[in-house]
Amino acid sequence: MDLIALLIQIVVSVIFLSPILWLVGRTLAGKDKAKFTDAIWIVVLGTVIGAIVGALVSGLLGSLISSILMIIIWLALIKHFFDCGWLKAFAIAILAVIAFVIIGVILAIIGFGILSLGFPI
């Protein structure tokens, strides 16, 4: 496990994923339960735990098991930090993924996707 790559992944995830997770959490769980710092903790812990699980598990079956395990862990983190039930945590996760994909597509359309791939402008 490369610690520099993990640190970069944490920073990028916090910058891009935390605001989306926070906004969706605020909408579904409520303003008093979904704090921005909670969204940051969810993203940081989810990223670190995901890196550890990914480093420990290998192979096709291991990849499937680690994916299922990570979904459960992310849902548990959302449930814990946003103080909601499993179904609401699932809804927050699904809506956050949809919002993240839509924002990514919009950024790619206006040209920011090219910059992230390292192509010259």
C-alpha cells in the first residue's frame, strides 16, 4: 500500500465527495444530523478502510467479497455519522453516487475531464 497515493486519494475524495455527501445527507437526514465534518469523516474513514480491505483481499472472489464488505462499511459509516437508519443511509449513498456521476459528466463536458487525464490543452 503506497501511503502517498492513499493521502492523495483521501484529499481528492474529501474535496469532491464530501460536499456532495453532505448536501444529500442534509436533504435526507436533516440539517441537525448531517454536519459537514461528519461527511468528511465518512469519506476519510471509508477511503482508508477501503484501502486496507483492498490490500488484504485479492483475486476475483476476494474482489467481490471486498466490494460487498465496502458497501456495508460505507453504509454503516453514513448510518453512524448521519444518525439515520439503514434504508435512509442506502438512499443517501445512492443519491450521492448519482449526483457525483452527474457532476463528473458535466465537468467532463465543459473540459475539466481532459485536465484530469493529463492531456495538453
